[in-house]
Amino acid sequence: MESNVRNVAVVGVGQTAFGKFLDRSLKGLGAEAIAGALDDAGARAADVQAVFAANAIAGLITGQEMVRGQVVLTATGIEGVPVVNVENACAGGATALHLSWMAVASGQVDVALAFGAEKMAHEDKRKPVLAIATAMDVEEPIDVDSPSPFMSHYASRIRRYMSDTGATATDFAMVATKAQRNGALNDLAQYGDASITPEDILRARSVADPLTVPMCSPIGDGAAAVLLVAQDALNRFPDAQPLYIRASVLVSGSDPDGGGAGAIERAARAAYDQAGVGPEDLDLVELHDANAASEVMRYESLGLAAAGDGPKLVRTGTTARDGELPVNPSGGLIARGHPVGATGCAQIYELATQLRGRAGARQVATPRVALAENGGGWVRGDVAADAVHILTT
Amino acid sequence: MESNVRNVAVVGVGQTAFGKFLDRSLKGLGAEAIAGALDDAGARAADVQAVFAANAIAGLITGQEMVRGQVVLTATGIEGVPVVNVENACAGGATALHLSWMAVASGQVDVALAFGAEKMAHEDKRKPVLAIATAMDVEEPIDVDSPSPFMSHYASRIRRYMSDTGATATDFAMVATKAQRNGALNDLAQYGDASITPEDILRARSVADPLTVPMCSPIGDGAAAVLLVAQDALNRFPDAQPLYIRASVLVSGSDPDGGGAGAIERAARAAYDQAGVGPEDLDLVELHDANAASEVMRYESLGLAAAGDGPKLVRTGTTARDGELPVNPSGGLIARGHPVGATGCAQIYELATQLRGRAGARQVATPRVALAENGGGWVRGDVAADAVHILTT
């Protein structure tokens, strides 16, 4: 069914620093990331023909609902073009990217912009936590007494994974340590600590056994943007260093065929099919480490490790920055940060920066094929939305 | 750029009754509309390959953000397929439809479902009014003392239109009367009054001069759904009575070329181009009458009347149900109701019902070409998002 699809390239990426910026607006953050992506591509605002904007909780945090993308664009010079505001919980950024890809691949437009922006930090610290809990079915009961309903929900699945595979809290602490050490090399990361140890991680305050605070993605603000162009229109941006999107897949949870494969696994399989590559071809991965355990579990869902072998990748250092298959060299959600709607585009920022060899101190060895996985929400016992993109030089 | 586009048909439409249903959930309303659309097409849940879901203010009214579509789908049997949650203020429904069309037209999928669902009614009546006000840039000052910030904002533009064209409050009262009389013939309409007169409308409580309460779209709950299929896959639904989408256009406000054309006018022009028809070819229109005056102004923006001639279409009865070009035979936003995210799909429900000759007492004479226009939000002095669709038998 995809015979009509055109090749699509990433020509520009932009990202703000991630962190807690009580004095910055959604508009200012979004506009900075967009300006960065345009500048990176050598593009002007007038080159953009369609915009897909992701945000998750501005309605609950800043009061801005419904036209969040258009409001951000007032600060960018981009106007008059179709704007679609998308939401898919923590996978909103990759959903916007997927639709931008679809708009270009299908020939609707030649140049599309995806961006995600999020303001989460709030003087009332409960507010973002409760807002994030709306990524589940709010008509179903949740543990509202938990300090983090989402993490508490994750924790029971994690304990089952530990008993099934022998994964230990120390494995998760090693993942969190990797995240902090990578984050320390990333100027845009919210956190980073080059000298932290797994023991420090294990000793930290507990969120929900086995997770401690530094094993979980933080509350933060930030924005990221990606400019896409049809391969046959690349001559409009002669100064850009293009990267190619080989796969763009979005799925939602629950397997219609009852085969038991979860959303992440199905998204990954479809993406490998679309790209004509397998996990063994990957040089670099940015995945959705909502917490350190979910990174290990995703090694298996994405086919990077066989079933039950997730912890081995940690113990052997395979996914370290200087390992065989670096995962989350940006610091991932845990250290780079996770301003919800921005994450999917921030992952592409990192892949593009690495594939171009411009990642400085955190550069991984000459990557050519890279994968990003961004998941969000929890409905019907599975991830509500999961998107996988594969990029190549 | 659209050489790759496949023809797309509407094969199923569904709509709930619109009204104030404090005891009904977003999930129940959405599921009813979706079941109606599947049933209408002779389709099963497993036939649906992608879903685009529109909702505007559930986050502020019910607390459900981020994965609203997935939550509604739990009550439908549709699972595992890509789900995108879209928002574009009052144009969310048509935005979901546009993306569904894009997914099918581009060959990404053969069968896509667009739906919009909205719960607005709340025990605290201020809540939906303030929620709707988030369709503007919340960082800009608004008249929070107004009983309806949005209508108050409209009112100043309306007064300028009146002084430019000679339109009178009586013209607007006649539009509202038409809406109520049409609504009286529509079982799914929130309001309808076969015996109301323009004098009744003028005597009603003022919202913001010249608008009175029955000239404005009400707060309400409801859902609508549209099932789309590629023309070359129509054989999957042998019992369906297909209608063809000749144009699907989405734009946002502000003219990039500085030519002064507003979003509605640009969307209409592009849709006429795409469909290869002009306003003179239309047999039927459902347009976004957020209030009675905006219907008259839209006659001009959509090219149904020359500049300044909007009021003539009212005075001559041209747009009455039995007139030359019936507009809003459903009762429109004013009488059928305007559960924000649902409206764009409800307009298509009406066009399809009329084009198939199944509208019963409100049937207009043998229509073949019909247009729907759905607008939303207000940013940078223009409609933030406007979508136009043209359907034919």
C-alpha cells in the first residue's frame, strides 16, 4: 500500500536546553527550538508548508488548550499554513513527526515542520504529576495516594520482569548511571553527573520499589523541532546536511490479532520491515526510558536482545556510549529530561547530531543507522501510542 | 504535488443526539457515534486501520488529556491500530477528517476513521465557558468579565461588518430563526423550534450587542464519526452507499503572502481548486455558524455571495432549507449544537445524509455537490484553523 511514498529527509533539527524554567513560556521555548531547526537547515519561515505541533499538558499547566501550535507559531514568522495540534501522551513528539513524514511522503507538501514543546514545572509540584496521570483512562481507578501514580503503575510490571528474567535493581542503577554520565556530556541535558555510581542511585529515595528517584524521568520544560523535506526538493536547502527517514511507524496498544505482541514490539517490527534493516544493523538507539527498568525491558521489545536477555546488555556494557550499540547517548529521558511533548523530536535531534558526527564529547563511533522509539500513555494494559523511526546517513 | 493522491470515499457516518447529558461519558458518546458509522458502512471494528480522534476540552472538563481517543476506543472493539489525538479548537473534527483523508489518499491505509467527541456540560456553568476561551492565545489579554469572552470578541468584528455592509440585527435573527426551524426537523439536534420568529430572537437576552442568546451556538455534549475508504477498496463494503471527497483542505490564519485573504476564504479557494468546482456548483452547505452573524459573513468568505452581499442571501431566502442553496439544514451549530470536537464530523454526517436522500422531513431537493466548512480558534487576528471539505454523490 505504500507504493506512492516519496523519500523524506531530515534537514534541520533544533532543541532548547531542558530543565525547570519557571520564567520561560511555552511560546518562547517552542520558538527557540523552531528557529534552531530552520537555522540548521538554512531555511526561512516561509519555506515551511505544514506544521504538526505536539504538547501534552499545557491545558492543565498554563491554561492553553486547543490552539497551542498556532500560539507558539506567533513567535516564529511561520503563518497561514495548515497547523495540526497532536497529542499522544509522552509519544506526542514522535506522532507529530510521523504525521509530518506522512504529509511529505504522500506529496501533500514538500516541507513540513514537527515540533514538541512542554511546560511542566509549576510552583505547585503536585500539578504536573497529576497532569501526567491523565495519560491513563481517568475513568479507571488509579492509586492517587502514590507520590507518582504512573511510576507506581510501572513498578508492578517491573517486579514481574525482574522475577521472570533475573534483572536486579543494580542493573537498573547501572542504566541510570549511564544516563547521568551521558547527560554530563550534553549541554542541553537537564541533569548529568560524571562521577555518580550505581551505589548512589540505589541509595536514593524510593519512588516505588525497585525504582529510586534518579531511575525515573524528571519533570521538566523544553522544546525540540525537526524540519522534513522531500528528497526531490532537497535542492531548496543546499547548505543542509540531510539524513534519511527509512521508517516511520505509529501503533497503539493491544494486539488486534491476539498474538500477544505489545505495541513497542509491533512498532519496531513494522519499522524494521519498512526500512529493510534489522536490529543487528543499528549503530545507535534513542529509546523511551521513562525509567531505568523500562530501558532494559525495551532492549527486548525492540529486538536488541532476545527475550529475557535485556539485563545482559547492561552488564556487558553493550549499550554504553562506547559500547557496541550505544543507547541514549543524549542521557535519555532520565538525564536529558522529558518535557513530554518535546521528547520524540529531541530523540531525532540526538540521532541527527550523532549521525552527522557533531555530538562533540558524547559522539559515538561513526554511526550510519539509528533508531528512535517514543512511547506514551497506558490504556487497555499496553502503551497507548508507540512510534518508531529509523534514520540513516 | 498531489499526483499520488487516491480517490477517497465516505462509506459510513454516525452521530449521537447532541444535548446536555451530565450522566453520559466521553467514552459512551464516542463509542455510540463510532458504532453508528461502522454500522452504516456495513463494517466491523477490525476493518479500521487508523483512527484520528478530535476533542477540545476534556482535559479541562473531565480531566482526560493526552490519550482521549484511545480511551474512547476501549468501548468500540477497535484496537492496535495507529491512533492520533488531534486538537484544533472548534475545527478539531474537520482536522481529524482531513488527516484521515490524507492517510487514505496517500495509500498509508485503505480504511480510516475520524471521530470527534465532546463533553462540555458541567454542573459549574462557568467551566465550559472558560475552557472555550483557551482557543485564543491565553498569554494575550481577554475580557474575562464578559459572560462569553469568545462571543464578546466576535461582537466587535460583527459591528464593523454591519457598518460596512448594512447588515442588521434582524438579518441575524432571521438566520437564527432558520436554524431553529431546521433543528426542529432534526431528531439529533440539541434545539429546534418550528414556530419561533425573528422577533422572539431579537427580544432574547443579549450576549454582546448585536448577539442575543439564541443567535449563539450553545454548550453541549455529543459525538460524530466518519469512516473513509479508498475508492479502490470499496468492494470491502458492498452494502455501503459511498460519497466521494473531492476536496479536503486545512489552513491556519494569517495570509503568508500578505494579500489580506482570511483563512476561511483561502481554505475555500483551495478546496474549489482541488475539487474543480465553484460555489455556483454547490447544492448544499454546512458551515460554521458559531453565531448567526458569522453565518452571514461566511457566505462571503466561501464565495456564496459577493463582498457585502451576505445579507441578501438571508433576505431572499436563498439559504433557507427550501431555497436555492440550503445552508445548515441540520440546524447548524446554533440549533443542532456544537460539542466542539464533534462538529466537523457532524457536518459530514449531515452532508452524507442529505446527499443520500435520507434526511426525512428536512431533506433538501436532490443535492449532488455539498460543502462543509469548520473553523476554530482565534490567533493573530484570524481563525486559527479552518477546514473545507467538498463531497459529491
